[in-house]
Amino acid sequence: MKSEIPHSGITRRRFLKDGVLVPLALILAGGGLSTLFLRRADVRGFYLRPPGALEEVRFLGACIKCGKCAQACPYNSIRMAGGEAGVGIGTPHIIARDIPCYLCPDIPCAKACPSGALDRSLEDVEKITMGTAVIVDRENCLSLRGLRCEVCYRQCPLIDKAITLQPRHNERTGFHSIMEPVIHREKCVGCGICENACVREKPVIVVIKSPPLQKDSYEF
Amino acid sequence: MSFKWIIARRLVQVSVIALIATPLLGLTFFQGNLSAAALFGIGLADPLAFLQASLAGRVFVASFLGSALLVSAFYLITGGRTFCGWVCPVYLITEIGDKFRGRLGTGGRSYPLATVRWSFAVTLALSLATGIPLFEVLSPIGISTRAVMFKALLPLLLVAVILVVEMFVARRIWCRSLCPAGGFYSLLGRFSPARVGFTRSLCTGCGKCSRVCPVEEVLVPALVDGERQVVSGDCTRCGDCIDICPTRALGVDVWYK
């Protein structure tokens, strides 16, 4: 008996090929290609995130790359990463040497974030933890060589809290003192103003990822 | 000259791009892009972006959910994939590409529509598994809107790849079969009251509507089986079939069942 129902022309073979195999191959090819450049952004170094950012791995999960934080920043400090950031493409970051974070008292960038990647309940700029400043090149630091530079100290928005000056005897001249800028990691918010202000061609003080806090088992 | 949907639709498509560009002019009533935005202080969010960020970042922000629900409600009322046909800049770009493809006569193959929903499901599963909002990373919608906002032009290469594939390999494959945002909105569109209606007695069977439709499968139940509406959620409510129909057999209609 012949079937009365007209055949739609879609055979099982065609359905399996066009409906299942081809899309599956496309998804796998797309996934394979994307993993080539999809690496976590912090693999390529430290990205200074805007104030209130979640810890990097969760930040990359929560940021939807809408750009509202960058649009809210009055100093254009926040820029959106390009393809070089891998999986962090389109995520906001700050290049302190170009334009640091000037720690607006109302923190408009964090308030603009819709997704929770930046903590919008953040109210106090001193509670920001973007990173920690470190003198990475002591030989080239003018203050440490005995000159009265101290630009990082004077520019620091948390002067005498995040950076203090510690005088000590200058052994080289035997006569003067060295005014050493000392960074206090529990106070430093990582805004990058010191890195931006450093007078050397290459900054000797830079913001790095805050080292993990350790329980202090030594009594002094 | 009679009213054409295409004119209204082009106006909306261009206005969306203009709106995203307004902060460049120093205007402040709009911020953000199609992932998330604020219009006169009202938060708007792509529901797919909300789902991905919540799953990948393990965060929950109530106002973000509210913004996503607001946008979902809007598209539920207006047709679901109306986002695709009227708002999405990638749809506009690939529509233009498709016009050239038609003239070149290349890449006529078309792939099934149902895979957009698979793509949506896979995106959510991978976001949860990898902790990366996968579609937000690769999204040509995000890339093209950020190109407008921040003049970040290099990632537009991905949009160019989509355009080339669509023009020379498979017609409209991104929007038809792969885009997870389209997949999400097609789920809403199935239950949307805004529909294309069909009056069989007026139809001459000329087939122009099927040729102009980007998702011509959705017309089959009406044209072949005599359904009085296009009920598929894959219909983008673009109105091209209504515009081209010489006998007005196709028109705007609301939900009847």
C-alpha cells in the first residue's frame, strides 16, 4: 500500500547530516578555534581592574563587557581590552602609566556595573583593593639613591597611610640621609597614581596583583 | 506610496546604533550596549547576558534580574525575535551581506533553525562549566557595539568572518542556526501575541514571501497547510513578507491560539 502522506523530502540521512552532524561539527570547530585564543587574561600578566572588581577568575565570569564602567569614568582611565586579553576581550582595565585611577569619592564606575562584576555597594575609596604598589627597581629609584625625589609619596592619595617615608643614614656619603618610600600593603588600594607619577622613564614603582594575606605566626 | 515595514525597521535599526553612539557626543541619557544599558536611568539587560554572568561568575544581582525581566517582557509582547529583526546590528550587517549574496548567486545552502536553541542551551551549560560567559566573549553583537562605543575595530574581524561564511557558504547561518541570543528570543517568540497573519483566500501562491524571508520554514504551515498565522518562534517579525505580498494575503495579526 502506498502512503497517502506526501513525503517532505527530508530523509533520515539528510536530517542526521544537516540537522545533527553539520551543526555539531560547526560547534566543535568554533569551540576548538576559540580555545586557541581563549586563555584567562591573567595568564598574560596582571590586569589592573576597576575599583570593586571581584577576584580575577570570577570577574571574568561575571563581566558582560557592556562598557558602562568605562563610560562612567570621568578621567577615561578605564579602557576595554582587545583580543590580546584572550578570554578577557572587552573587559575593563586600567593602564596606570597612561591614566591611573583617581579614586573618585563616589566611585561611579562600580555603581554603573549592572552584573556584580564590580561591587556597587562599595562606598569608601580606602576599602578599594585593585592591587598593591611595589618598588620593583630599587637601583633606579631616585629616593633610594639619596635624592629628594619622593614624588610617589607626595602624589599618593593616601599619603602617610599607603606610602610613608622612612629616613635612614646614607652610607655612601656618610653624611646625608636616604628618605625611603615604604608601601604599606594593607593600606595601598592599587590606584596606580604613584606608577603614573614616577619620574623615571620606566616606572620603578608599579602596581602588581596583591600578594595573598598570610597569617602572621611570628611575634616581633 | 503605501506604508512599508522595511522603512520603519531600518529607522529602528539605525536608531539603535545611533543610541549606542550617543555617549561619544557627550550625551548622558544612555549608557551601555545591548548586553546591558541604562536609558534615562532605567536598567536594561540582555536576559542571556544575565544568565551567563550568573552561571559563570556565580553572582546574583537583583536589579540585574529586574533589568533582564523588563527586556524579556518587552520582547515577549513584541514578538521575541523582533530583537533580531529590528534591533540587532549583526542582523542588519548580515541582511546587507545577504543582498550581495543574492546577486552573486553564491552560498545558497541553508541549515536548520532548531540549532539556535541548542546553541542557547550549550552556551549556558558551558558558561556554568567553564566559569566564562562564553557568548559574551565571542558575541559579534558585543564586538560590533563596542566598536561603536570605543572605536575598537580589530575584533570586527569576527563579524567579517561571519559575513564571508554567510555570503559564500551558508545563507544567514549565524542568525538562523547559531546565535544563542536568537535561540533565547525564539523561545519567547513562540508565546508572543504579535504575529504575521495569513488569509488563504487572497494568496495567489506566487512564492515571493518565501524567497524574501530569512527563515522561510516558518511560512510553511501557513502557505501549505492553511494555518491562519505564522506561529513559529523563529519568525523575526521583520515584515519583509508583508511588504512584498502583492495581494495583502499576509498582514499584522495578534495571537488567536
